[in-house]
Amino acid sequence: MKQVLGLAALTAAATLAVPAAAAAHPSVYTSDSYGIAPNTTDQLALQTRYVVTNHGYTMVLRETNDPTAANADLQKQGVVGYNLAPGGWRSGKSFAAVMTQAATAAQAHATCLTPALQSEQAIKAWQDADAFYNYVPFQATSAGLEDDPARWLPVLTSQNFNVANLGTPAAAEAECEKVPGATYVPADTVQTTADALASGTVALKTTPLSTEINSLKAAKAAVDAQLAAALAPKPVTPRPLTLKLSAKKFQQAVAMVTGDPNTAVTVRALLSSADAKKLKISRTISSKKATIDGQGAALVDLGLTAKAAKAVDKHLPALKVTVEATAGAAKQTATGSLTR
């Protein structure tokens, strides 16, 4: 028996598609609508459509597996519409009586028409006391009506079907029809999914929350950016290399070098070329290596080499000395008088 609804009633039923604990049993509403006739491009033909809802999950199916002629059994081997069999009437009724009254042609799953899977025992085996489907699904995936493949796959396995071969319709058809006389029947085509039917209601309920979440995300991003900026290493301005002598006249030069912390420097005391030639010694009379400390300074004592000290001591007048500090490519000089 088909319960035929007008288009307005069909649309109203479809709008109830909010995933929630709604009706405890499936309901099926049937309507006829025009579609393009098979094997034509512009001819219209009436086509049956079903609104199927279970526990608040709803979808619209198009009748495409032809429950007539050779597949006449399919007129009652579909989703059970408990809206067609009132609860008061069902009390004490047999499984067969309820299926005769309430089973429909709406098939949300593929099936395999063979006596072993069409028996009352097989159909009951994977369901609770009230059967929601008057068939055993012949597929490995859910139809999206809160149905669980883990419940029906053992039934198929018990009948020696290889459930690993249900991944595609072609493979499932071959697995079904390895049984002599069996016929594989694909599910009716999904016209509108549960997600699509529920999208407007879900958006209505979730948009304010989504707006608030996005606002909080933006605020968090701003705080994260501020924190990252606060924790980021501050750019270091290079300190120029400087050199300063402790006095203009000295018996031993003492130089203070400043610059970037932890920089290696070489400090030398140099005579003029003429004085070095006159004393018959090298121009470099002192050379020390040092490292600028964490405060950016180094104090360097420029004691004379033994040979330089001996030669300078014989030269009574003061000698002009150039002190040179080198760090990488940077160089600084200062001049003073060496007195002994």
C-alpha cells in the first residue's frame, strides 16, 4: 500500500530532517513527481519518490530499481513505514502482518534477491524486535539512516557471501549472482541527502555559535600576535668598534676596546717605520688577543716584547706609538708616547 502525498506535504515532511531523537520507528511518505522518462531527453514521466525518516535522519529516494514485473517482490521489500501501521493496530500482530501493512518499496540499500536472504529469519536476524527494513542489505556501507553495517554483514557471511566483495556495485552484483537464481538489486537513487535536507536548520542553529567562535578566534589570533611580538628577539644594533688609551704618555700602554659583546679583537702597539729601523726591531712592539666581554668592553695591557723593551730602554727620548685594534674588517687606532 502506498500513501500518496501532495507536493506541499512532501516538502513539509522533508523539512523535518534534523538529526535528533525524533520518531522511534521509520516513517515513509510517498509522492509522484515528474521526471525525464528513461531513454529520452525531453519526455516527462511520473516517478515515485519517497521521503524516508528514521530517528530524525531523513532522505528523499527516487524509485529507480523498478518494483514491478520481474521485481514485484520489491513492492514490499523496502523500508518499513510505521506511519502506515498505527501502534494500537500493531499490538499482537505477527511479523508478516506488519510487513504486509507497513513495508514499502523504498529501498535505501542494495539487496540480493535469494530465498536465504528473503526469509523472515534472515530479516529478523540483524534487527531488533521491530524490523525497520523488510530486507537484508547487500552492501558494506551505511545508507545514512542510523543503520550499522556491523549488524547485517554477519548475516551475509553466514550465508557464505564474501563481504570483502561489496566495495562496488559491479563487485556486489557478481557476489550476489554467484548463487544460482539470485538477482542483485541496487538501492533506489538518493534524490536528496539527509545532510542537504538538514542544512538550513543546522545553519539556523549553528550560525550564531559559529559567529561567536570566529570572533573568539580573531581575538585569540590578535593576542597570539601580540605575544609573539613581545617574545620575539629584539633586533640588536651593532656597536661600533672603539679604542681608547688610558693616557697619552705611558711606560706601558693600556687600551680599552669596546664593541659587540663576545667579539674577538687583536690589539697591537706599533712604532713608526723610521723608529723601528733606527732601533733595528720590528714595528710591532706588543700584540695581544682579547675578547670583548658581555658588557661590550675589554681592557688590554700592551706589555712590550723582550726585544722591544731592551731596544726602547736604550732610546731615551719618548717614542710615538700607534695602538691598533682589529676585529674582523673593523679597525680603530689611537696614538700616544712611550716613555721609559
